[in-house]
Amino acid sequence: MNYPVSVPMDLYEIIGGRLDVIEEEAEHQELSRESTTRKACEDSLTSPTEAEDGHDMSTECEIVMTRNLLQEKVAEMENFASHLEEIFLTVEENFGRQEQHLEQHYNDVLQTLSHQYDDRAAGLEEEKKSKLEALYTQLLTCGRALDASKDLIEMAQEIYRSQDKRLFLKAVMPTIKRIEDFAKEETELSLSTSLEFNTPLADLSDVKTMMDTINVVPAPSAPVINPQMPNSATQTSLRVCWSLFSDDTVEYYELYYRPLLEDTPADSSSELHVSKVKVKETHCTVTDLLPNAQYELWVTATNTTGISPASEKALYMTVPSPPVIKQRECTSCPEAALIRWQSGNTNPVDSYTVELSEMDTDGTESGITESIVAVPACQCLIQLQTGRRYLISVRAVNIGGSSNRSEVITVSTTGTFFYLLEDTAHPCLSISEDGFTIFYGDEELPITAMALDDNTFTRCVAVLGDLIPVRSRHYWEVKVDDETEFRIGVAYQATERNSYLGANNTSWCMRHILTPSRHKYEFLHNGWSPDLRITVNPVRIGVALDYSRGTLSFFNVDLEQHLHTFHCHFQNYVHPCFGLDNPGALTVHNRIEAPKYAFI
């Protein structure tokens, strides 16, 4: 097995030194370019020609661009050096781990051999003791036999030398008997034990097994799962990458993942809904996932020796679902449009992208698409050109990527366009399905239907319109009939809901009153109206609001007749307001091009 070689620490010094040189050169070049720029600027101040000024500005732009490129290159070199340093540290850690592994095996082998040596030495000592005891016992037996033989020989010699025949005859027979008995005793003259020691072959099978394990590939170290890369997901899939900063041998990886639902904390140890994918590469695309869902992922590496520890857990996000544009809450004017939408996703998204393209005169979409990116909230105010038609859609964006676009809506900048705010309507008012006609019936409502909130008109039977908050010119028209008492005009968002329109300093309105003798018209603000008389009852009333001039004007559209103008510098944005003082109806007409006389 090849083990990684420890990287010399000199490399760190070399890299650090090269980076210092690069940074010094970058700073030197930047200083020289700044001085050149200053000099060029000084020269440009004294230069009499515009051509030279343009040349200096071009040179300065080139210097700035070159400096930025050099700074980016230095940053890239620093990031590369940091990456190399991480790899060097990882290689050294792996080398230390392998060295410790070898030392542990070496100690285990020595300990096993030492135990076998001690066991063999103890066995030889026991065998030696046994042989010596047997030889000693045989030696004692031989000594006793020699002593007995020596006594018999001495006794026989003594009897033989005796001169007394009587004593000779008396002692010779017992002596002969003893000699015969001694001769009958068998004396073992061969060694009772072998002089050779038993030397069986040593059983080194355990040692061999241990030595063999040294050459076995170790189990892999824990992989390092990479953070999610931008645009690496779709609505139902994730592309996951990881690294193994070592030379470990890996047969395959196992990627585990599970969704983190709202009721599941990120640090939960629950193994419910855990899925697993087995791959051989260091990347994998996981499919069949939930849109705009957060997933927890971790990975392990496996080889013939075993399984690595699990990597640190990482969080990935799938691409969001397309947003849903609230068409009834989108407003516009000749200069801009306010687009509102709802996310359509359970989890929050990072931002939104609004895409718009202009429609050609024949009604087809032009090939030019403009995008407004990094929109933080679910609405966007877009500056547009007057008298055009646009196709607008929205995409939701998170780190995984951009969603499919929402349904496309058409926005026209021919005139001002808004819907009525139904949550401000008095309970006696009904609003048509298209959102532009209000009705006041003569039937009495039950008390339960009169439940009101802080945003609902309680005294005046009125409703506000959702005018786009742009300080420009706005124009709309209202169709009425002679038998309807009405109030039309503008009011602040915070106008009192328990007051009549025109009766306070937060609303301006034109009022029609039926009297037994005539039709009376008032132009009310803070309860006061000038003394005006209108001889022809208007059926179609034009309302022109000009923020720049601070005017609110009313016109009889059929006669192109100016009725009255309020002069007020509106401190805040105002809303169109519409009220009915008796049963009847009126209809709002907007997205109308303002007539020329409206803003003269």
C-alpha cells in the first residue's frame, strides 16, 4: 500500500512568499496607476480640448478595469493557496493517522511474540526441571547400588583373608547368599530421560495474520460534503457533490437524505423518511423530491475493510414552485406598474425575479426580455414606457436556482388602472364580479352581517380604490345616473372610517345631492365646499390627479367641461374613493388615456 508523503512545511512558506510578492506587485501597480490617473486628471484640467478629456477618461477607465482584474487575480491566488493549504493539512493528517496505525500493528506483533517467547521459555524450564529430577533419581539409585556392591566386595575380601576356618565356613554361606541376591537385582544402566529437548515449531499464525492486516487497505476517512452550489437544483431534484481529501481506496459511496419539514428540527436525530442512494462517483443527482423543500444530506464511503464515519450533514434546497400573480391587486399608470404576487411555497425563498417583454403592435411578444432581479418582497414597482403593452411574469429564486415562470399577465400603460379594495367596503356595498361597479341595495342587512373591522367604512357607504403609488398624473372616469346620490374623489389610506368622505381633512370629493327643486353638486374638503352651480348633470365624470402640480380636477366628459379643481400638495399617496348616499350604483372606468384638457 502506498501511503501519502508528508508535505514539507517549506511549501507553505513558498506559497506565502509568492502571494506576498503578488500582493506587493499589485499594490505597486495600483499606486503607479493611481498616480498616473491623478496626473492624467491634472493634465485634463489644463487641457483645452474635449478630445483630450475624453481620452483621459478612457485611460482612467482602463486603469480602473485593469486594477480590478489584478485584484480579482490576487483574490483567486489567495483562494487557491488556501485550498492547497487545506489539502496539505489533510495529507499530513492522513499520514499521521497511517503512521499511528502502523505503530499500533508493530506494538501488537511485538506483544504477541513476547507472549509466545514467555510461554516457550516457561515450557523449556519445566522440561529441564523434569529431566534433572529424573537423572538425579537415577544417580541416587546407581550410588546406592555401588555402595552395596562395595560393601559386599569388602566383606568377601575380609572373609577370604580370614585364617580361622571355622569363622570362614560360618560366614561364607550368608555372604554368598547376599551376593546372589544382589546379582539378581537389575540395575537400569540406560538414561531414564532423553538428553534432547522437545523443540516443536513455533505457532506464528497469529503473527502472520497480524502482519497480513498491515497490508490491508484501511477503512476510508469521513467524506466532506460540499455546500450547495447556486443553480444546482430543479423543482424536484438536487445535484450533490462531496470530496475525500485523502488517498483512501473507496469502492462506493452511500448518500443519505431526508426532507426537513416544518415540524422537524434540523438537529433532530429521527431516522424517519431517510432515503439512500449508492453511487461510485463523488457526485449524485437525487430525484423525485418536493419543490422548495429543505433536505438534510450526509454521505459515507465504503471499501473492503469497512465503512467510514458519516460526513457532516449539509442542507440543500430544491427550486421553488412558480409564484402566483395576484392579478386583482396589480395596478398601473402610464409610467409604471405595481405587480403583486404570492409565493406559492411553504418555505421562504431568497428573492424573486420579474421578467417583462414588450408586445409588438400586432400583438406578438418581442424577443427582448428585461429582468428585475433580487426582488426581496412579493411586489415590485416597475418603471415602464407610456402607451405600451407588456407581458409580465415572476420567478422565485433560492440557492438551488430559479423556478419556472408564473402565469403571464398583460399590463397596459395606456392609462391608470386599479381595482377596488373590497376589505374597505361598507357592508351595505356590493362589488361586481369584474371589480368595477358598486351597488347599494335598499334591503336591510342583519346585524350579523354588519360585523366591521378597523379598515372598513362604518358611516359612509364607501370603498377605496387601489391606486398605484407613483407621484405622476392619474386619470379615471366614473359613470353615474341622475337618481343616485354619490361621492367620488380621493382620500388618504388613513382617512377616518367613521366619517363621511369630504367631511374631514384627509379626503376630497365631489358630492351629488337630490333636492326637491334641483340637483345639487358640492366639492367637499374638511366639510367645506365652494358655492358652485352645475346646470348640466354629468353622466360620465372624469377625475384627474396631478401630484406634481398638487391638483385634483373633475370634468364632465361628455361636454369636455371643467367642473372644479382642488389645490393641495398631497403629503402622502392617496386612494380613489367612491361612496353612495342612497340606493343606486356607479361604475368605475380606468385604463383610459387622459384627454388633453385634463392636465392643461
